[in-house]
Amino acid sequence: MNDFFYDSWLVILKFLIPGIFLGAVYDIFRLIRIARNDRTYNVRRAVERRFFPKTVCNEKTKKYISEYALVLIEDILFFLIVAVTEILAIFHLNGGEIRMDCLMISVVGFFVYQKTLGRLIIFFSVKILYLIRKTIYLVVCVVLTPIFFFSKQTVKCFKLLRSKRKEKTAKDDCTL
């Protein structure tokens, strides 16, 4: 006989835990996407714009294809994690008996996590990610700006010396 009715609150609490776990896993995938697609402080693009303004990368189609492929791989990986987690939860918590109410309780746990703790985690994680990117950008600019400035100045000096040398050799050729 099924003792689901005798310990229903315990079963409900047990099946909320896999839903909350899957909500946390989903937030990890969301943070990876936010970090990859965030346009606020994309350090690579900002450095290219600041130090290499003449170079243009027109490989947008390759970029979009690779983004779609990464999203597809992430989605497949997430659904595999969901399937394995739910199968293990049903097997260990419910004795292998598949019940729709237990699966629905996991879904409720997922959405409760997303609406409460998930929002806070995403909010603070985005702020921390922004702070890290801005710090990296500032450090890179502080390090690279003097290097590019001095390299431009040395190139100008060498060009000036070369033009002076050409003028001198041209004068020497004319006097002979």
C-alpha cells in the first residue's frame, strides 16, 4: 500500500529540493549567457575600439551561428541535467514510483526559487559581473594606453629619422 497520504508533507518538502536545485542550475546557465552576451563592458570589443579603431571585424554571421550553437548545447545540457535529477529524485525519494504530483511539486520548487531567491542572485551577480568587467577594462586601459602611446611616438621618431636620412642622401647625391 502506498503511504503517500501519511507523509505527504514530507514528500512535498523532499520534492521541492530538486526543483530548487534545478533553479540554481538554470541561474548558472543564465549567468553564463549574460556574461557572454552583455554589451555594457565587453572588454575585448572596447579595447579594439579604443586601440585599433581602423580594424573592422565583419564576421557577424559566424558569430551568430556560434552563439546559436552554444545556446543549443547549453539547452541540451540543461535538459539532460533536469532529466537525470528528476529520475534520481523519483528513484531515491519515492521508491521509483513515478507520480505526476511529485513532478509538479518539483516544478513549483523551480518557480518558487526563480521568483524569490533567483531574482536576487541574478541581480547581484550581474552587478558583480559589471564591476569585474569594468575593473578589467580600466586595468587594461591603464596598462595599454602608455604602451600604445610610446609605440606611436617611437614609430613617428623612426619615420622622421628615415625622412631626414633620405633628405640627407638626396642632398649628398645632388652635390656630387
